[in-house]
Amino acid sequence: MVNQVLLLSGVISTMNKNYSWPLMHNAILDQDREELIKFLQEPNVRLTNGKMVRKFEKAWSNWLGMEYSVFVNSGSSANDLTMMALKEIYGSGEVIVPPLTWVSDISSVIRAGHEPIFVDINPNSLAMNSDSILRAITPRTKAVFLTHVLGLDGLTDDLLNELSSQKILLIEDVCESHGATHNGKKLGTFGWASNFSFYFAHHITTIEGGMISTNDSRVYDVLRMMRSHGLVREADSDTTRKEYSLSYPDLNSEFIFAYASHNMRSTEINAVLGISQLQRLDNYIDQRRINFEIFLANLDSEIFQTDFKIEGNSNYALILILKDASMDLREKVEKILNHDGIEYRRGLAGGGNQLRQPYLRKLKGTPDPTKFPVTDHMHFYGWYIGNNPDLTPEIIIKLCNSLSKENLK
């Protein structure tokens, strides 16, 4: 009976289908496997968090242009740790978030004891509207948690200047936008902290994994401790470790737990993959940027939105959004995609409007999702399609031709 209901509602798992154009390709190449084999053949090799994790963190910091990075087991854990650190250092309060984002951006805010304040998005960047963010700031605002959606730059100079003036922290979710830029500077370098994901489908993969980057030495130490059960011995600072040892002489200095945390460490194996893949990241970004621009240039702009903020984009998925709200047209688009064997996800980042999701609907005080009309339009009439580096212009143009006005009549 359950399967019949799912089938009738169109909610069918796509995990076991074969697609001519899948959402994601296996980005682990022979050279990555060779690096893994070489590492595993080392004598007395340690597989948990160790020297390779440190090496990857340093390499990532150098690539991004930030002072410190902390490698964790997922982008979601990066969000959790950042929100926990925010509460520990600055206390709980309001955190401004978008309704169009991944679930863990909002759930991490809630779990850390902050209150999410929702702001609708700008249709050109798919990130929160800057003017709406500034209007939402109150004396209780601790941070703005801004998601750079699907490779687009979500920042504006006015937002950055005003947040700096009001001393409001900016936290950047760059999980979908590695290497994208604002005014020529990489996203993830503007905020108090920035979060990245190395999930299978993203720009590079460590299978599972995430990174938090910051220039703040204090939050760096807090993140390192919180990543490993709150253990003080994980702090990078000698001063931090000594202060705790002196303050708690009744405790073994190797087992002082400063925070109520748990294990969010990654492994040496994940780090080896990250180091290997990082060497190809810039080339992958360049190719994906070319693919996205070819896609937009050949898409029918009378039917689909093409006026995105594409300067400095780093798009790992092609964005397809109907300009007009039409269920009939939506069905025709999906029929073409299904017929052509093209895997897609409707709703854009995170399955669309998070305010329609059960975990938020059951919370007291959750806003009405229809009060966020731009996000709601993306929820019902937006898709993303895999943007893999090996796509050719011919394949992309063929898709655009399939989605032409003539074929959608």
C-alpha cells in the first residue's frame, strides 16, 4: 500500500535508476586510488585523525586564503560545530537564515539553542535578499548564516559593509560553491567562519567530509576541541591547554572535557583523497563555469530564468527555473527530462522551501511558507541537473534544444 501511495504521488526514489546524464559522477580517479594505496602501505599507518588530516587542513587553508581550517566528517557536522562554537563564544540568540538551503543549516541553528529568523531570497543569486537581511536584524541577532546556493555569489557590498558596521557576524555556507568569488575574492573568506562539504556530488569529494575555515584563532581552538568530544588536548594553543590544566588540577590533563560535544572527526583516508583531489579543483571549477554559461546562453529565456548573478560562479549543478508558475509546464519539463534519461532534483538546494518540511512545521512559531514567495516559486518550479566536468557543449546544447518552446507546447 505504501509503495502504491508513493508511486501515485510521484515520490519515487531515483537511487537505483540508470541515467544517461546522472546527477553525479564518481570523481575518484586512478591517481586518487594510487595515493590511497601508497598511504596504506606505509608501516604502522594510523587511519584515524592524524598527520594527513593536518596536511589537508593546511592545503585547504592555503587554497582558500584563510588562516585556519578544521576537517570534519561532513558539511552538516561543519554546520553543527560552527553553531555550537557561536553559542559558546557569543551566547545564544537569533541567527538569520534562508528558507532555501540544506536542512543542516537550519537544524544546526536550532540544536545549538539559537532561534532561526527566516528571510526570503533574491531570484538572481538564490541567496538571501540583502535588504531583507538588514531589516531583520534586531538587538538579539548573533549572526547571519548565508548560503551561497549552487555556485552563485550571495554577497553584496552593502550587506558586508552594514554587517561590519553593526558588528554582526557573517557565517558562510559554501558547501555548493567551492571557488566561487565576490569581487574576485573567494567565497568563504568574508565571514567569521565558513563551511564546506566534500560529499560525493560536490566539487571535490572525500566520500564524506566537510571543512570549517576561519581567521579567528579562538574559534579555531574551540572547533578543534568540539570536534573531538570537547577534549582540551585537541586545542592547538599551548596556552589553552595549560590554562585548563591549572584550573582543573584534579583531572588528568589528557582527559579534560571543556565542552559537551561528541565525535565529528574524519579519517586519514578521507584526507588523502582530499589532498589528491584538491590538485584538480581549479580545473574542475573552470570547466563547470564554462558548462553553466553554455547552458544559460542556449536556454530559452522566454520560458526559463537566465538572468543569474553569474560573475565568479562555481556551479556544480545546472540551474533550471521556470519564469512563470505553471504546473502544466512543470509536468512537460519533467517528462522531457525523464524521457532523455536526465536525473534532476526539483526544489533546488535542499529540496526547496525548508518551511514546508516536517521538522519545521511541527515547531511552534514556524512562519507560513507562502510568506516567502520567491523561495516558494523555486520550491515548485525549480530544478538542478548535474554539471560534471566531462560534459561537452554538444550534450548541453542538445538538452537546451529539448527544452525549447516548440517541445514544451
